[in-house]
Amino acid sequence: MSGKPKLHYFNGRGRMEPIRWLLAAAGVEFEESYLEKKDDLTKLRKDGSLLFQQVPMVEIDGMKMVQTRAILNYIATKYNLYGKDLKERALIDMYVEGMFDLNDQLMDYDYLPADKKEQHFANMMDRATNRYFPAFEKVLKDHGQDFLVGNQLSRADVQLLEIILMAEEFKPDILAKFPLLQSFKARISNVPAIKKFLQPGSQRKAREPPENVPKVLAIFE
Ligand code: P9H
């Protein structure tokens, strides 16, 4: 055991990507074990490594953690990215759960059947532009600080940058009407640990190439 967290998932973003971002932002090195085929999932299930027979699973501090949010809560608390008190944590939780609602739509798009994509695309771009990004632009405007909560980096900033970059992959000018989110994006992208994760060759995953989608879905059928 190297003592480094070990991430069990397929070699793609999906539900594991926010975990990769948070570990990187905390400056924590991690190992990855990729599921390539159904048998890889079956093996983890057979040796009792998956509480709910599902991945993501992260081996960390002697635990085999499952459930994306539970894993993120543990990492954010351990590395002081969860605010300094209960009030700050409450704000962070509100912001992050809102981000998950958009993140779920953004992450599902590439794995959808072709006939479902157009409507899904319209919905998620509408939600990003008219519900979620306006909310975070206002948060930054109202307190005028560099970070969303507590005037210091938290998991909320990391996840907001992640979904801004995902949304821009779908619509490059999506931040056109959000000047504070534009400067936020530049500022958080320059946080050294995050800048390193944004470099080519990092453990950050690319969007799933369409030709790979059937192989990924076959793991979980
Ligand atoms: N609450 C892949 C790409 C994008 C979005 C989802 C899935 C849910 C959590 C096997 N895990 C395709 O459907 C794969 C979860 C975890 C949990 C799984 C089964 C999924 C995907 C793989 N499915 O937040 O961790 O849904 O293990 O038997 O349910 S991820």
C-alpha cells in the first residue's frame, strides 16, 4: 500500500472526475485502477469491495469508500476545503449541491443515445445560462471576494471551475454575460495545484470519445 488514495473507475470522467479535481486541488497524489470490462466490476463486487455494488470506489486511509458525495465530503474535510465553521459549510453545501444538479446533466450528455441528445443539450445549456451561472455570478458580486465562501479556496471553487470548463466545451462563449465568472475562472485556474492539474499529461480526463461510449456502458450493463 503506497498510502496514496487509489481510485477505482473507468478511464474517463463520469462520476469520478470531481474526486480527481478535489484531490488535485488539495495537492494529493493518487493512483488509479481502471475498469475496462464487466469482469473488472464483477471482481470488485465478488471481493466485497463495493458496498452498493457500484463505483466510484476510493481506497483511502484504510477504507474502501463509495458514493461520490461521501468521498468528496471526506476529502474536503480532511484537507480543509470545507469552510472554517458550520455557516460556511452550509453555504458550500448549498453551492455544491446546485453544481451537482448541473454536473449530472453535463456528465450524462456524452453517454446518451443520439435521439435524446438535442433536447438534453437545450435543457442543460438553459439551466447553466439562466439558473446556475447567474446564481454564482451574484454570489461573487454580492461579496466582491475572490473565492465563493470564506475568502479562501474551498471545494465549491474547485467544482465551479470544473463545471465552467465542461460547459464551455459544449458552448465556448457560455460565460459571455458573466464577467465575474470569467475573472473567477482565470483566478482559480492559476491556483498552483489546479494549474498543474490543467496541464497536459495530468490525471484529468478528457471528454469520452464517441467511439468509446459503447465500451464504457458495456461495463455497467
Ligand atoms: N450515487 C457513467 C458516466 C456518466 C454518468 C454515470 C455506476 C451512483 C454515486 C452499476 N455508479 C453508467 O451508467 C455508469 C453509480 C454511482 C452513486 C455503477 C450499477 C455511470 C456513469 C457507474 N452502475 O454517486 O457514487 O451510478 O456502478 O449496478 O448501478 S457510473
